[in-house]
Amino acid sequence: MGQTLVQAVGNSDRNAIRISVNRVGRSAQLATRFSLLHPAVMLLFFAGVILLTLLSYHPAILGLSAGLAILNICLYMGIARLWQLLQWVIPMALVVILFNMLFNHRGATELLSIGQWTFTLESLFFGASIALMLTAIMFWFRLYSQFMTSDRFLYLFAPIVPTIALSVAMVQRWIPLTKQRFVQIRNAQKMLNPKARGVRPLTQALSSLMSWSIEDAIQTADSMQARGYSGRYGDRYEGKYENGDDTKSAVRRSSFRSYHLTMRDICMLIAFGMLIVMGTASLFITTREFGFFPVVYGTEQLSGIALFAAAVLMSFPLVLEGGQQLRWMQSVRKA
Amino acid sequence: MDAVSAQSLTFTYPQEDAPILSDVNLTIPVGSFTLLFGRTGSGKTTLLRHLVPSLAPHGTRLGDVMIADGSDLAPIGFVQQDPDNQIVTDTVFHELAFALENQGLSTTTIRRRVAENASYFGLEYLLESSTHTLSGGQKQILNLAAAMVADPSILVLDEPTAELDPIAAQNFLRHLRRVNTELGTTILCCEHRLDDTLALSDQVLLLHDVREAVHQQVQTFTSQEFVTYCADSKKLAIFLPEPTQIAVACSGHGDITWPLDVRSGRRWLSVYLASRQTITPCSLQDLNALGNNQLIAACEAEIVIPERSEGSCVRQQSASLNISSSKSVAVILRDVCFQYGKHEPFVLKHLSAQFEQGAIHGIVGGNASGKSTLLGVICGLLKSQLGQVCIAKDLSLAALPQDPKASFVCDTVRDDLLSVNSATIEIVQQMARQFNIAHLLARHPFDLSGGEAQKLALAKILLLDPDILLLDEPTKGLDAQAKQEIGDMFTDLACQGKTLIIVTHDLPFAARYTQSCSLLANGEIITRDQTQDFFTGNSFYTTPTSRMSRKIVDGCTTPEQLIDAVYEGMLHDLKDPSTRCARSGMGGDGNPRKNSTTG
């Protein structure tokens, strides 16, 4: 992110390049079968996967979750992106393990002791499984943000809260614009005063950014008003119209988004729901049987049902894309 | 039938004594393309806002504004100046749907309208894109499309091309023209650059400043009448398109159809030169009684030469400036390669160049050719991956950002100038006087007009007293007058021995004020030449004057040169009729038609 910030010089040349990069990224994402699913199916899928990962302490399920997440990332985002992710996920995992060893001294099997500090094998196991869980969840969230784009998210929630849906879209518009302006201001400062260091130029830049944004927000408001945004939907609009209508019933804001909920989507929703209920129920029963301290116990208490549910749910995108690939190959052969 | 009409509209802002609009009467016929022209501060924006009911400013208003077709939900579309600020949402699709969502239309209707609208404006391939990834020109076309999607019968535009480079501006105006001719939408467009708009418009409204108003604040003309009016009042002539300027300067106030674009300009030039030659022999005999000197004086009286800019010392030098001369070199680039990221394409590829001291250097080229990147590399904001950037010893360097707003950090112009290191009150006041912004010292920098803001940013940079100045699109959003002021200022700076490197899309500006020009394309400098040779050598990428006079009178890039050439050629012909036929470049073969068709 920092890199893109520096790069956002804000000139047209730059934009042209960003467009090309953006379009390549998007087409790769759009070409998948998974992206054709109804947003509700996607949301339920990710909710289920993340829920199952969060509820289980069992290394088998966590390992399965992390492994399948990695496979999915390879499939949808490419090995290069996975490598980028790993570059900071692995250090983070190591830090989690280290801190757990340092501050958690429970456990029976002593590995090493320095003065009052004792490092135990169980603490290492516990730290490792927490790190594994965190890693898996990071990966799934990365995939979530790849697929649950703002328009899909808003499609699901806009009918419930139309104003918030618009606000989200506006914020998403505002953030890159403001970033771009901030870089422009900082660059201008560097040119005007290359030796200036410390907090003062930064606060100056921020205050200037503030004035710029507020100044321009007035124009945005004008633009919205000129396109018929009245700001209060649901109650009556009291403004005057030139054609003589003094008041006019305001209409409720509608939404342009539309996805078809197909029979296939409904089947998937039901299947996912059942898997999630099965998995969570069995996890709630079996997690009581499994623990780390004083010694690791209950590893053999792994619920087959939970493992099955997690495996089926998490490998679903792989199966989906595999099936698609198969069908594609068949259609090519026929032709 | 009138789409919009105003009767004796008078408007005063709160807490102001004098009205900004006084007794304005105007009518805009249905389906017309109306251009509203007025100098900065004449109340153009205020007038436009009165015509859009939802944006009418607060204040005391007398008189009436009538809008036909008021039964529509959104009878009037409105497009403003800044491409960025008008965009409300994050994706192109949502932006187009915004107005329709406000009307509460059904999803199917919205999708249909957005789809047809996007395909009409050529935005389909961008539908899924985030709005912040678009270029300025694309953003402004998106704003136009987003206003048109509600199907308004009237479209009001407030300086829509002011923030765009000339290529993007022309593209935008093409779309605007289509909206007018293909959909029949009534268009009211406020502009201070008439280059491309005058030829499009059926009607021109001239808005005088209320303090200078002759008898009426708004005068209505056809575009031809408007040119005649400008020709009569010398002040406005520099705002006209180049071909029109030349015709005005040559013909005075003859009873002709004024050329408004290059095509009609070429036709006019051929006819004009031919008519001169057919008439001269007869009139020559008439004039023979007069001595030769008197003859020349008579010709001079007939031809009105437009006023030259004051500081033209460098312009005279430019002919003698040789690029490989012994002048010391300020900046040398050797084999520079640059990319923004490890996996991104090279924006600059093995680029080598040198810029001599004490001159103005222009860098021109299309969008995404790497012009701004090149400036970034020279000033050190961007580090090149390969190659060297050498700045001559003891030379300091400063860059003007593309958007002057980025360089303002304080609440008043005075504080802003003082915030520059080593600036004292005396220096600041002197600088302000020099830039003609002394009366603005107490204002907030964001309240300045485009030209004033550009001057302030330039003044700030000059307080550092740099030897090398890098300027990114310094004429963006400026009207002809402000451009002339800025250009003269640049010329003065070059006379003082400073080196200016200007990246610009504005070819007439480059032709007029630079000494050398480079064409940057695909990350390489394709050609570099003295400005005059550069523009006469190009046939597409050159000034309107050059395109207008090519193959008729060769070697002219600015209106002044062409007027001079026409004038000198005529004198030549008058003095020595026998050489007339030899000057084939002047259409001397007696067949003007041949010349006009070869073009």
C-alpha cells in the first residue's frame, strides 16, 4: 500500500498505466466460475469457512483450512500474489509463536528454562495452532475482499439501508482521491522546501488537504443536487420546483444492482447452510474434549463430521473451477 | 420556442451592495448550442446557476427565469469545471446510475438506461472500473454522460474543458456536439477558450462585467456577429480562434464570412491571397502616382497588425539560437530508463536529452507518453532505474506542480508566500506587485481564479530563486489573456538567464514562447528541434495557424508570423510585380483553387 501511495503521482500518464493493470486484474477475477455466484452464496460461503476455522482449535482442521486457503489463493490470485502475502504472513506467525512462548509458561513438558522463565512444548504447540488459525483467517479474508467487492456487498445490504450504501460508495470514492491529493501536496512541499523535516510540514500538509477537500466537497454537493439527490428519502420534499409544484412526494432511492438468484444458487445456499450447521454443532461438542494444557489431550477426539464439513466447504471453489475446466475441455473437443 | 429565457434578471449576493447581475435578458432557443462568454469575475457562473433551479444561489433576486419542459423530473443537466469533484461514487456504473437511483426508477430501467448511455458515450469498456483510475478527460466525459443519463432537455455546462488538456478538451467537445446534433439537446456552455467552441455554437451570449456594462449586461450575437464585434473592440480579439484572429487582423472589418476553424481558414486564406493579387495590378496603377514609400505606408494603413507581446527579446534571439551552440547546458539526461514498479512497463526508455541554459524548452507529446514522469525524474522526485540525470553545478532547481492548489498551505495569500524559506515582507510585496497579485494578498488561496492561482504558485516557486524551473502544464485552465501574461513572464525569466522546461499540451503556447521543442512519444524523445522548425516540420502535431497555412504560405506557426508573411509578401508583390509569379508559395500561379484543394 505504501508503495502505491508513493507511486500515485496523480498525473494522467500514471492513470493510464493504472487502468491497464486494473483491467488485467479484474478480468482474471471475472473469468472465474466462482465470481458468477450470487453474492448471498459468496457471503454464506465465506461466513461458514471463517466460522469453522475460528471455532476449531484442532490442528487437523486448522491445517486443512490453511492449506485449502493457499490452494484457493493460488487458483484465483496466482502464485506471485501468494508469495507477496506469505512475505508478511510468515513473519507474523513466527512473532505470534515467539510471544506465546515468552509469556505463556503453562504446560508440563519443559523444553528450556532460563532463570524463572520456562519454555514449554505445550506453549509452543498452542502458539503454533493460534498462528495457524490467524494465517488461515488472513488468507480467507484476502479471498473474501477479492470476491465480495463493494458492489456485491452493497447489493446485499442496500435495500436495508440505502443511505449507508451510498455513503460507503462515496467513501470509497473519497479515499483514493484524498490519497492522491496528499501525495501531490507532499511533492509540492518537497520541491518548495527540500530540507524541511519533522512534524510541522506534515501538519501543514494535512490542514491544506483538509481545506482542499472541504472546498471541493461543495462542488460534489452541487453535482449531487443537480442530479436530483434531495438528501431525504422517505419523507416529503419541501423544495420549490420551477414548474409550479411546490411540494412533491420524494421517491425512495432505488438501486441499479441486480443479480439473479438461480435454482443452482438456492441449492448451494441450502447445502452450505447444512454443512455449516453440521460442522459448528460437532465442533461445539468436540472442542471440549481437546486441549493443550497441562499436556496436549484429546487429539484423537477429532470429529469426523466437522472435518468432513470443513473439507467439503473449503474445497468447494476448487471443485467448482475444476468442473468448469472439465466442461470447457469437453466443449472444445466437441467443437 | 425558447428552452430557457430570463427577463430583467437582477441578482445581488447577500452582504454585497452592488448587484452582480443587472437587468439580464436572454433567450435560448430549443435545440440551440449557446456559448456564454465573459471575462473572469463577470458573473458567468452566477448566471448559469440561476438557470438550474436546484442550484440557484442565495441572495436577492428580481425578474423571472422561465424554463420550458419543466414537467420533467430533471429538466436540466449540469456539468461543472473540475472533473474530479463532480464524481460522487466509486465505480463508473454506479456513477451513471446515480441520477436514476435518485428518481427511484426500477432496477431494470436503470440498467437499460445506463447501458445505452454508456455505449453512446463510449464508456462500456470502463463500466466496471473504479472512477479514480480514469484520466481527466475520461472523468469529464463520465460527468457528461452522468448528466445526460437522466435525459434532460437542456444541458448547462460551466467551463467544462478548463481543467483538461487540449486533446481531451477537443474530445469532450466532440461528444458535446453529438449530444446537440444527434439528440437535439439544448446546450448552454460557458467558456473562455473559444478555439474549438465558437465554430460549434449557433448563438453567443456576451456577458459584460456589471461595472463595465455598456448598456446591457448580456448581448446576444450569432458567431459571425460576435467576431465582427470582437474585431471592432480590439480587447477581445485575442480570445478568438487563431484562424479568425488572422482573418480579423488582415481584413479589418471587411464584409466577409469569418473563418472559425482551420478548414474555413484555409479557404479564406487562399481566396484572400488570390483576391489581393488580382486586385493589385489595377490598384497598382492607381497608386503609381504615389511614390513607393507612400505606397508602403498606404498598405500599412490598410493592414491592422495585432499588438505584439512586450517581452519578445528571447523571441528575436530564437532564430539565432542553435541547439548545438556553445551555450552552457543546464540539464543533461543520459540513457534514462524509468518504471513505476518492478512489474510495470518502462515509462521512459533510454531517453537522452540536454537542455541549454537561458532558454525555454518545450516538451510536447500525447497522454501517457511519459511527459510528467520525465519532469519528476529531472527534479528528483522519481529515481530512474538506469541512466544519469546531471544538473549543471551550482544550479538550483524547482518544479511547479500540475495543480497549483497542491502548493498552497496557508490561509491567506500573504502567509502562503511568507511560508517559503527566506521570504521577507518586502520581497513578498515586491513579488506580488511583479505578478500583479498584490490586491489579492488578504484572500484565501483557494478563492483565487485559475489564472491567479497559477500566478501565486509561480510566485512561490520564484521566491526560491531557482536557476532551473520545471513547469507541468502551466497554461491549464487559463484564458488567452492570462496565458499571454504568464508567457511574457516566462520570457522575462529566460532573459534573466533562467532555464525553463515546460511540459505542455498547448501547442500554440509552445510555438509562441519556447525556443526548442521535443516530441516525447512512447517514453522516448522522437525528435528535438528549434521551435520554428519543429512546428513547420510536423503536419498533424502542430498549431492551428500552421495547419491553416501549410502549403499555402509555408513556415508560419503563430498568427503574427502568418500576418507578417502575408503582409510582407504583399509589399513584395506591390514593389516588384514581375516576381509575383515566382512566389508559388503565395499562390502566385494565379490559380487559388489549386492551392485550396491541395490542402
